[in-house]
Amino acid sequence: MRRRSIFLISVACFGYALLYMPIVSVVVYSFNASRLVTLWGGFSTRWYVSLLSDDKLLAAAFLSLRIAVVSATLATALGAIVALALHRVRRIPGRILLSGMITAPLVMPEIITGLSLLFLFISMASLIGWPASRGALTITIAHVTFSMAYVVVVVRSRLAVMDESLEEAAMDLGGRPLAVFFDVTVPMLLPALLSGWLLAFTLSLDDLVISSFVSGPGATTLPMLIFAKVKLGVTPDINAITTIIIGLVIVAVTTAGLVTNRRKAASA
Amino acid sequence: MGSGQHDPAAFLSQPCEHTRQVSAPAKKATDPQLWLRRALRMPYLWLLLFFLAPFLIILKISVAEPMIAQPPFSALLVWGAHGLQGIRATFENYSFLFRDGYYGIIVLSSLKMAAIGTVLCLLLGYPMAYFIARQPPRRRQMLLLAVILPFWISFLLRVYAWIGLLDNHGIINHALMSMGIIHKPLAMLYNDFAVYLGIVYSYLPFMILPLYSTLERLNVDLLDAAADLGARRWRAFVDVTLPLSMPGILGGCLLVFIPAVGEFTIPALLGGADTLMIGRVMWDEFFVSRDWPVASAVSVVLLLLLIAPILWFQHLQNREHEAGS
Amino acid sequence: MNEATPMVQIRGLSKHFDGVVAVNNVSLDIQRGELFAILGSSGCGKTTLLRMLAGFERPSSGQILIDGVDMTEAPPYERPVNLMFQSYALFPHMSVEGNVGYGLRKEGLPAAQIRERVAEMLALVKLDNLAARKPDKLSGGQQQRVALARALVKRPKLLLLDEPLAALDRKLREHTQFELANLQYQLGTTFVVVTHDQDEAMVLASRIAVMAEGRIAQVGTPAEVYEYPANRHVASFVGNINLIDGVVTDAGAGRATLRCEALNASLSVVCEDAPAAGAALCIAVRPEKITISRAAPEGQDRNVVKGVVRDLGYFGDQSLYRVRLSSGTVLQVSAQNLRRSASLTIEWDDEVYLSWEVASTIPLRS
């Protein structure tokens, strides 16, 4: 038994090392004054400073953020409706089709999603003249389509454990259906809607493959730019971007953790 | 119950003032789900237009002939002066895929690489999930969070981070050489090894989470019962824990295998020129040779290959749901 | 509407769920100011009946009139009916005050009036000092009172209570049960309580409807339901009872004599329209109606059987005996321990006489 737990502990240590080693190394080397990975040229923030003057990169980051915010918001709204309908409405025309269309993007290879959407946009443009050009709009549409599926999963799992008598109570007290929805359902679903939004936001911000397919000239998202750069190897400014993103994630996760903890403490 | 200043009798004597007076016969009930059913139209249409339609278009293009035109393929429906005149479909693209052999090799190679990556992921993920599930609850939460946390950091950047570690002039080779363990850099980047590592690294959380949830639910008493009945620890594991955690093993493996087959980023960044994975080939087929019909046909074949594991996964999920409720 | 119209009239109400009958042709009148209980085991259709009264389920057939107005098709938010949920269903994101005021806000009352009525209601249920708390910071009993206040503040014509005391622990339940009955008496609102707990129904209600398999088995006051159960089901569901099958040997003049093989004895029963000789008749006796003694009992007009004490349970205030008769049948007997004594007068394996008044014997229609 003793020997086995040593085995387990060492495997776990190896696993966690595997998960965190690359992240840590990128963070450390983002402060390396030298351009070479192997050479420690002293502590420096020069790569961060050079980021600020990289207009192309800033534009890509801004475009990515804009697309992520819009697509996450739309995906959350649409996904919440689908989740609610699948949970509540007994007779949906083509229920199997709907639940198929909402689960398929979760397992669909990105490359196929990207390719098929591109073909759609091209066909639509030649048929009805819309969308006239590909760019931020088509990327947003693509992101909404696949991240909606993730929102549905998150919201449905919350709905499954929600006490439905809360809504009945509100209706019993005189709330009409729409009022009940905003007075009770939305506040109860809020944690799920928030995590669904965050998930959609992250997926959008992170997406390389689908964006590459449906984007057009002039619209380069941050992952597309990064990909173009890192195909040629390590570049210190990408290390700096990675570090910034890691910092943001840590801040977000800690805040989310604190909020849930406070809520738990409040309800204890 | 009533206190002095709040006289229940006074409460009673106040007129009942329901705003909706009931003296008139009540209206027919409005359907409380009416608005939801109406609202559903929007996402429904969205999915039909942006998910189903593109998929049908892929099918259509895969049976078209490549043409030097815009768009670069022939039309499926032939329209004449008197409406539809015929359907022009060809299976040339598919038969090309099978005749050519190149694509067959790539598909097999993708399946093989995804399968090996999945097995490696399981070999690392199972002990980790087992380890986490056996910790006290507070530490369990911490350790799980530590598994999930990297997921929130950009996938692309995490894959990129390995370049700096694995490169011939990278951190690992540098460290090994300066310690005198090796004298020549180990070739760890731009080959299949790097791709396997990338798959294990990227998909480890997807393996650990379903494994953890079955292992956590597993009753410790069962192990004690097995031990009580004379099973050695190892036998108890093989006879009890392993079979009972089978749903988690299958779930985790499918969750890794399905996306790994079509993976693009990992082979593109970490793989070598001879690393054949279908995602990467399709990318090249499309962006480099611009052969849309063949790219479409490859997509359809890839999807057909993935349908079986996807349905299996769905089946597992449904069973899990039923067991849960 | 005049005062004589019942507050609730249920006419031929049925509800099917995918071919399964949950409520089967129920007709029932509930008077104004009544505290009416619907009693039944789980799955008997009582909850479905309640949900149809509240408007959450649409009846498959039949009619519901509330205060003389047809409400069969009205949605919950248009009914002068409020429901106190078994889970209380308090909105976790609203304070006590917010919860209680919700219904009034939906009525669109002015804020000042809402504040006033909420304060009044909270005082009535003694929660005025907890108005700002969130529900999850309240004890079970306090939550129950918030739920009650929230349902009552709208001054419904009819208050429905779904297992109102089920979530409380035993001590609190006994206390709350009287408070609830008291509050109902003070307010005069019509209450309909749905419960599976016969004690709860007996203590609270002015009338009880016993439900079984989607139908109403009997409606009556608690005493009527207990002392004059209409059939076997009601008799065995409400309270403890000994059921004995027999065959009528002699009938007439409001009495019947029957031969009970199970007791190996002949018994008499007071029975208005007794079936003719030769017919089967089931009779029932409550354990507390039976006198247990070692000496042969005296007195007229009693049924007497003999047996041996097989089991006894001492509960302090009373003792329960299980007595086996020569035929093998076991009868339950309970006796109040009226005298203070450390030793029991009747012990295990004692030979005893069981006797009860003929008038205490309940004839049951099958």
C-alpha cells in the first residue's frame, strides 16, 4: 500500500509538472532580456514595452476582444433560449433535429465547421449578396454558432437541478410568464449564464481554425496573428502576450472563486 | 398568533382587493410557454442557417466537379429556361480519395495518432484521477481546479509554449546538456513525439474529469469488502475499481479521441513535415491547392469516421443521465 | 356571491397523464372559512388535485368553481388562490420582505401600501424583526412562516397548503400545527391542506377528504372519518384498527350477528341495513375500544373473545398489546395506564379476555 501511494504521488507530480511547466517557462522567459531561450540575459520588461508599440498586434487584440464580447453575448442569449425550450417545452417541432444541431458542434472537428461555414458565406454572397465581404461579422457568426452549444450544456445542467416550484410560486403570486422569467428564472440561472458567457468568450478569443477559414482580407484576429508568428518558432513578444493572458485568467478565476466563496459563506 | 396592535379581525374586514376581479368569467388560459416557443424560433433558424445549411453545402460540393471559376466547383442543379433540368453529381472526388491512397494513409495515420495519444492520456490521467479522488474533500477541490485552470489559458499559446521547451536550442535540451547527461541535442520538436506530447498535455483535463467523477462516486466500502473477502490490493483494483470505472474510462477516451482525430493546431505547431494528420492536410488542401470538392469529400469521410465514436459517446452520456436521475 | 355558495365547488374533475388516471371524477364542495384537509398516501392524486386548484395542471375533464366563478381554465396568476409549497419555494435572491411583497408588487399596488401590508403580515407571523434577512439565513420554522405570510398577504379567497408541516421536526410540528389552525380561525380564510399525515389532518381540519387511487373515499369531520369509516381503505388508513371478516348468521332490528372464523367466535354489530344471513361482512374495532382483562368481563351488549398476550409495548401513558386468539388471529389492543404502578397488571403469556361494546364495532362495506 505504501509503495502504491508513492507511485500515485509521483505520477500526479509528473502530471501537474506537465500541465504547468510550459506555462511557467513562458512566464519566466517573457522577462528575459535576451532574444534566445537558452540565454538568460537578465530581467527586462522590454518585450512588454514593444507590445504596446505593435499596432498590428494591438489591432488584432482589439478585434478579437470585440468579436469575443459580441459573440459570447449573443451565444449566451440564444443558448439560454434553446436550453430553456429543450427543458420546458414538451412539443418542439423537430426536437431531435434541434438537439442534434446543438450537440454536434461540441464534437465537430473545427476544420469542418470552418470549411462549411466558409462555403455557406460564399454561396450566400453569390445568391443574395450578403455577407458582401468576410471579416469581423462572419467570424462573429461562426463563433456564436459553435459557442452556443457550450452555453446550452452549461445552462441545461443548471436547469436540471433548479427547483421548479420557485417559478410556480412566482406565478401563483400573480406573476405573468414573462415577469416570472425575469423575476425568478434569470436570477436563478445567473451563475450558469455567467459561466456560459465566460466559456463562450474564452472559446471565441482562443479560436484559430474557424476564424482562419471565415475571415477575409483585413480581419486578422489575435490567434491568427500569433499563429503566423509562432509557426516560425519562439518569439519573445508572444511570451509577453501569453504572460498577460495568464495574469488575466488568474485574476478572473480568483475573483470568481472569491465571489462564490463569499456567496457560500453568506448562505452557510 | 396576532399581536395586540395587529388585529386579525381588522385584517379580515378589509375588502379583498384582487386586482383581477373574479366576478367576470376568467379568460382562457394563455399558454405560459408561448413566448418561449416564439423566442425559440430565433436560435432554431440560426442553427438551421449556420449549422445545418453549411453542412449540406459541404455534401453538395463534395459531389461537384472542380472548375476554374468563382466559386471553383460545378453546380449541383442545372437550371434551364424551363426550370430545373437535371442534377449533376459526381462521386469522382470520393473515388479519387480511395484510388489515390495518399488520403487513405493520412486518415489511417490520423486515427492511429489520435488513438496512441488517447492511450497515453489515459495512462497518465487514470492514476492522477485516482489520486485526486482519494484526497480529503478540500484538497480534492484544489487539485481539480489545478487540472482545469490551464484550460482557461489560450490553447494555442499553451501549445506554443512547448516549442520553447522542446526545441533543439530549447530549455530541456539546454538543461540536459549543461548537466552533461547528453552531448547532442535530443530531437524532440517537429516530430510525432512532440504531437503525442501535445495531445496528452492539451487533452489531459478532458480525460481526468470524467474519470474523477466515476472514481469519486465509487464506494470505498466496495474496496474494503473486497479486501475483507481476501483480495489483495492489486486484485481488488483489477476486480472492483477498474470494471466500475469503465464508464469514466470510455467517456474520457472518447472525449480525447474525437477531437484529436481532427486536430489542427498541435500537428501544425509541433509536428514535423512527415506528421500526417487529416486536419493539417485539409488546411493545406484548402489554403494551398484550393481544391474545394476534394476538401469537402475529405470532410465528409472524416465525419463518417467520427460518427461511430460520437454516437457511442452520446449513448454513454444518456446512460449517465438516466443513472443520475 | 351569496354566503351560502361554497367557496370551492369541484365537479366531476379528472386528470389523466398519458393515459394514467391521477384524479378520477372527483366532486367536492368546500365551504367558506373551512379548514379542509385532503388526506391520502403518496400517489393517491391529492397533489394533482391541489395543483389543479392552483392552476398548474389543466383538468382533463370537469370543472372548478371558486367563489361561484368558473376557474377551470384560468392560469395561476389570475386565480384568487395562493399556494404554500411543500418546499416553501422561497426566492433565495430576495429578502423576507421581498418575498412577502412579491405578490403585491405583481398586483401593482403603490409602494407605501405594499410596505404597510408586508409589515402587518410579518407582525402577524412574528417575523417583523427578520424582514431584511435572506431565506437561507432562517430556521426551518421561520421559513415556513415566511412562506405562509407570502401566500396570505395577497388575501386569497382560498389558501392551499401542500404538506405544510412535513419539513419541520416533530416538536416544532406540534407547536406549528396549533398556530396554523389558530391563524386560520382568526383570519377566516378558507384553507385547503394536503397531507399524508393523518394526525396532521385530524388536528388541523374541520373536515377531511380521504383520497385513494384518484377518488374521494370519504368526506367528513375528523371524528366521523375515525369513528365511522366508510370502507376498509379509510378504516385502515386513518388510525390503527383490527379488521375482521365474518359471515352474517342473523340480521334484523338494526343489528346483525355474524360468525367470524378468524376469531372462532360470534360477534354482534349495530348495523342499519344489515345484509341478509349468509352474506359476508367485514367489521372493524379500534384498539382503544377494546378492554383487556384477566377476569371475565361483566356488562351487557359486549363482544368477548379470549386470547394470550404475545407482545406488549409500554409507552408510559398507554400500553399496546398484541393478543393471539385460539384461532391464531392477532388483535391489537391499547389501554390507558390510569393507575400509577411500577408493575404491570397484565404480562406476557397471560391469558386474557378482550371485550368491546357492540356499539363500538364498525361494520364496513366492501
